[in-house]
Amino acid sequence: MKVETVMTPNPVTIQAEDTIRDASRIIREKKIGGLPVMDKENLIGMITESDILSLLSVSGPSEDLWLPSPLEVIEIPIREFFNWEKTKEALSDIGLQPVRSVMSYPVITVDTEDTIEEAARTMLHEGIARLPVLRKGVLAGIVTRADIIEGIGRKKEDEDE
């Protein structure tokens, strides 16, 4: 079975100079895990939820604390409040960065004529969950692990008939 039969055609994309905040909004609104990144009409990368989350360097509770003394019972919430303030500031700064600064590059792709087995092998080998699909070098769709599973199920049903 060819990738073209299971892919989502004309996927939602984002431009490389758009902000990470824009990418996050699209990912949330469309309930998708990632976006192809374009430089005008050219596919140049991918941005995923994991790429965005990797920008956050949120530290856990302070390691120098043991059993809290009466003063530390007051100190811990104050210390964690300041950690939260730093986290909010980091989130604000991250959101203004261009998508280009965090996208995965070089982009790994498959062709519309590749088989779903080839696409699955690429995903497993590269440790990724979605692949842009090209037709004659131009973005034609996107294929996810779920699409491939659905295709395998459809293939099995067709064989059973």
C-alpha cells in the first residue's frame, strides 16, 4: 500500500519566521502533534510538540532541602514562587522566538509512491511520529504512525475479502 493512500493531503503548515507561540496555537487548535515548516513554498523542517517542550528548562524542587524546619515551611512556597516566575518569563521569551530556531532539520521525508512499510521503517529508525510526504519534491501531505496503523488494518481487511 502506498503512502499516498493513507496520508493527510494538504497539511497545515507554518512559515519559518512565524513565532513558536503561533506554532503552539496551531498545534493546540488543530489537535495535531507537529507542523511542516516552510520557507515560502519550500519545506525546510518540522516543528513538533517535543521540539517546543525541549526549550523549557524547568528545574524541580530545590535539591538542598531535606526535612523542612518551621522556617523552611514558609521558605519553600516562596522559593517555588520565584521558580514559577522564572518559568513564566522563560515561556514568554520562548514564544517570541522564530520557528526556525527550534525546528527539526534536516527534514526527513517520504514520497507519495513509497510503501507504508518503508514509511514505518523510517519512523522507527529515526524515532519520529510523523513524516512530510513529497510528490516531485513538493509537500503533498503528512503521514503519521496512526495513519500507517490504519493502512495496515485496511490492507488486512482487503486481503480477508
